[in-house]
Amino acid sequence: MNCDDMLKMINRYVDGEIDPSMCANLERHLAECNPCRVVVDTLRKTVQFYKGDQMTELPIQFKKKLDDALRQKWDQTMGKG
Amino acid sequence: MTDRAAEFDEARLVAAAKGGDYNAFHALVEAHAPHLYALARRVTGQDADAEDVVQTTFLKALENLANFREEAAFGTWVHAIAVNSALKLLRQRKRTWVGQPGDGEDDSLPQPQLVADWRPSVEQQVEQREFHELLQQVLDELDEKHRVVFVLRDIEQMSVKETAATLGLTESNVKVRLMRARLMLRERLTALLGEGPNLKAHMDDHDHAHLLEGRP
Ligand SMILES: [Zn+2]
């Protein structure tokens, strides 16, 4: 196991898709290779931060525009039913 | 609220909307629009495009509401419409389409260049508006074919299979692009968030040494 092997499996490792025996190999490498440990850690954070970056509100001006457009369409299609 | 309770609530809103209750429809829009806006913004890279996508999505939902089966999940339905509208916009805007496989699509991976832990203070910044903007900007800089795969797979949590089917790619294309996307984003974020004194190049590659200078 070297750094290139580690890199090839980094996604599956971060996603927890590596089988336990191979996983032990990777972890042995990580224990003694600081650069790989840092890359794994920061890659994991990269995914986490983006996943956690969710929006709870629309930009205010767009919200108004959207509401108006939907209301108008609603009145045309549903309102008369 | 539990998921099941939320689903029940949503089914009730859909039924009311189909019956002509605008407020019920509006409540469904309010529940899903922010997420769909974020999705569309990330896929298209443009605020104006994101607005178009969200508006198109709910207008379409409104038009087809009568045919919508109440037992299906409203969120899943509008999500699929939004993904397709966003991808359609990308297709229209460019001659080259993200779903085209090929062009140097081999298994080679970018070697990590910047290797440094991130400042611990980053963890406290994640809720801030500036941090959201930083993430957005870094994502915008990623080329389209990698960005779209990352958004659908990692942010929207679509499966590899679903992502491949949506983009017309093979599953192995999706996996390679996802790997590259993550590595490229990690690289860029490390340049911005890495702890200065410890920033060092991996594997004796000092191409990025200039980035180490002038750091706080
Ligand atoms: Zn290593």
C-alpha cells in the first residue's frame, strides 16, 4: 500500500464502501503517512461542508416574483374551476 | 416532525391544492423552493438561471397538478422536474454537453498538491453567509462536467446509478468525475482554508510553493 493506492481508493474509503480487510490496510497506511491522512480528512470535510450547505429561504426579490407568477398562473388554470 | 408525518402533511396539502386551495399549493412551494433554488444555482452557476429553473418547475407542477398521483412524493416529483430543467438550460447554453463521455476520460487522478490541515476556526464559520459564498464561488469555478456530477451525487445524494441515468453517462464515468471533482474542490478549499505555516506540497511537488507565501 502506497500513496497512489490510497488515492485510488480515497472516495470509496471516505464513503465507507471499502471492505474491512482492505480498510485495515488503508488505515495502517494512514497511521504512518501524514500527507494522506490530511488529504483524507480535508476531502471528507469538503464533502461534508457542501452537503451541509443548505438554503432555507429564497432571495427575497425572487420570492415575490415567483409568488406573483404562480398566483397568476393559478388564477388562469385552477381559479375558474 | 417525523418523515412520515411530513409526508402525510404533504399528501394532505397536495389533495387540497388539487381541490383548488391556492394556500395549500403555496405551502408546498414554500417547503421546496429554497432547496430547488440552491440545487439549480449550483448546477447552472448563475442566479438568473436558478430563478428560471425554479419558476419553470413550479409552473409545470401547477399545470400538471391534476395528473399528479397523491400517493407519490411531491418533493421527489418537483426535484426531478428541477434537475431536468437545470440540465436543459445547460444544454441550451453550450455546444458541448456535460453528458458527453470521452475527451480524455481516463482513470488518471489529479495528485494532491496542497496538503495542509484546515484552520480550526473554519468549523465555527460554516453557518455564516460568507462561508456559503466561498463554497459557492469555489464550486462555480469547477468545470461543468465535474460540477454537475458533484452536485447531483454528493449534495443531492442521488445514487451513482441515478446520476449516470440522468446525465446519460456510464456509472464508471460518474465515479471518475466525482473523484476528480472532490479532489479539485479539496485542493481549492485548502488554498483558502489551509493553515499557513503547515501548507506544504505533497510528493515533492513544489509547483504551488508561491501560495505558501504571504499567508497570515
Ligand atoms: Zn500516503
